[in-house]
Amino acid sequence: MEVLKWIGFICGVSLTGLGIVNTLLMFETLGRRGAPGSLRPLHKWIGWTFVFVAVALFIYMIPRISHISRFPSSTTFHAVLGLALLPMVIWKVLIVRRYKSYMGILPALGFTIMVITFVAVILTTGPEIISEILHEHLNH
């Protein structure tokens, strides 16, 4: 795999991992009575890290798709999910920062963001992982 693909791969897998961990923290914080209050700041910092990595991926991916004239269907779906993710993340940040009356939808919105991230990344990363494993296995 070339270096730029590795960067995208690592960022995508990191983004998925951050989303899964943050969703589990959200479930732990909201779903259990007596859950440690120290998990909320951790959830917040992982969330901001997720936003940072997502923005970095958007900046990295937009020039890559501008040079392609025809996408395979999985890549098209990946791009659509990625572009749908951007307004959802912005919406969540706006609710947290300015529109506190909508705080009740944050768990559902966060879970939706995690699912979209997982599906978008697995669409392209899954086949890459499988092809690398098969390539290594067949060449050795």
C-alpha cells in the first residue's frame, strides 16, 4: 500500500475506534446509575479528537475525489456517507455549544455518527485489509 493510502487507512481506522470508544463511554455514562462522573470529560476529549481526525480526513479526501471521473459504487457510497457525516458532526457541536435545549437528541445523534463512520470506513478499509492479507498470504 502506498504511503497516502496508509495515512487514510490509519486515520479511518482511528476515527472508527474513537467513535466506538466514545459511544461505549456515552452508554456507560447515561445507561448506569452511579457511573463514574470522570467519564464525561473523557467522552468530551475523545469527541474533540474525533472531530479533529474527521476534519483532517475531509481535508485529505476532498482533493483525492476531485480527480476521479467515475467511482465504483462502494466508493460513491463511502463518499456520500463521509459528506453526510460533516453536517452531523457540526450539528452535534452546535447543540453542545449553543443549543442546549436539544441536548436530549445527542445520544442518538452520537450513535448515528458512529454507525455512519463505521460503515463508511469498512466499505473501503475492509476490502483493502482483505486484499493485503491475501496478497501477503499468496506471495509467501
